[in-house]
Amino acid sequence: MKIIAFTGPGGAGKNTAAEALQQAYQAHLIAFADPLYKLAADAMGISVAEVRTAKESGSTIVRTLLEKLGDALRESLGEEHLIDKLIDRIRLVERVRKQDAMIVITDLRTEEEATWVRCMGGFVVHVHRTTGTSNSTHATNQPIVMEDSDGYLLNDGTVDDLHAQTNLAVTQWLLNKEKARLATGKANGRAA
């Protein structure tokens, strides 16, 4: 299982970057906030797709509702609740798809989520855009600490530019993982 997680403020281009991997690698896209979208849809009496569309269109009401739902879940059920729910969804993907599937998380928002991705051997990718991002001051719209193993994308061009950057960064990450795997196999005296 390969896990790539995009982080950055609302509107930075996380979903657009994830789409590049869906196209290039047939990656399965999931989000930590998927359960929040379902709760919001149920509360508002609309579909999950309509909630997503409203949020992506800049609805501050929907963004605030999702933030408050996330806060309530984290406060009442613990920081790890949304991580546990994501793990459940990954297990479903593993049952349906081969073990070597690529999972792309479109909305890494907390340090706890970043720690989990890194512990799973995943790749955290920071997406930055100089204009057009959410000005929300909510904790989940603040930057995640960047570690040496993380990737960085500057979204300052076209969609095709962002897709090319994304594919290049992930290809390099995959090559580095394979080199490390081969080196470990040789160090342990096994054939690679």
C-alpha cells in the first residue's frame, strides 16, 4: 500500500494534485473529512456531492459547519477518530483492490494525521498557492510542520503544470522507496 497525503489551506490545489495521481496511477482518493461531509449532508438535507460543491465554491457556511463538526468529533471521540475512520476505508479498498494500491488522501489537516501518514511510510506533500486560498483561521487551515521527507508543490501555474509537478514528485518518491527497499534487501543478504 502506498499512501500519499496532500496538505495545505483550502483552495491550495490539493484535490487537483490528487486528480493527477488518480489519472496516472489509478489511485484511490479518500479524505479524512469524508465522515464530516456525510454528517453535514444529513444535517443540511442535501447530498454529499452538494456539500462538496458548496464548499469548493467558497461557501463559508459549509466550511464553518465542517470545521465545527470536526472539532466536535475530535473533542468528544479523540484526535484519532477520523484517522481510525480513514483506516477502515483503506481496509475496504484493500479488500477490493490489490495490496499494492495507491491511496491518496486529499485533505491532511492536523499534525496527528501527518504523523500517522509518515508512520505508515507515506508521503506528505505540502501544496502552496500564493492567492485564492481560504482565509479561515481555524486550526485545520493552518500549515502542518514540514519535515525533510515531505514534498512541496508550488501551485502557481496551470492545472497541467500542477499535475506535472505532482507526478514528478511522486515518481521521485516511489523511486526513492524502491531504492531503499533494494538496499535493505541487500543489507540483509537477500536477493532483491
